[in-house]
Amino acid sequence: MLSSIGIPGLILILIIALVIFGPSKLPEIGRAFGRTLTEFKSAAKDLTKEDDEEKAAKSVKVEPAPILASSTEEAVKRVN
């Protein structure tokens, strides 16, 4: 999305923002945008971490206990 804007487009956007908001408000807006971006990144990491933990918990396989029998015939009788 941003790759198609280019350097001249970014300069134009910054000039327009400077004209609209003025030089005193621009740093405040930048700080607020930075905080928002940081919070979004941390929330996204938390969601992916929870997803990974859920997948790891589901992937644990439980194997049935072995049947202890004195002979194979007894084991077959227990199964049937």
C-alpha cells in the first residue's frame, strides 16, 4: 500500500499535514500515532502468542495405556 506512494508523495503529505495542523500540533500527533502503533503491535503479539499456546496444547497427543495380558489370546478377548 505505502510502496506505491513514493518519496514525492510522502513529502506532499507531510507539507499538507504541516499546513493543516501547524508546527506546534505536529509533534503531538506524531507521538500519539507512535503510542497507538506500539499498543497495536503489542496486542497483535499477545494474540499470536495465545494462538500458538492453544495450538501447542491441542497438539499434545494422549496415547492409551497398554493392555497387560499374559497371552495374546487374552488381549483379543478383552478387545472383543
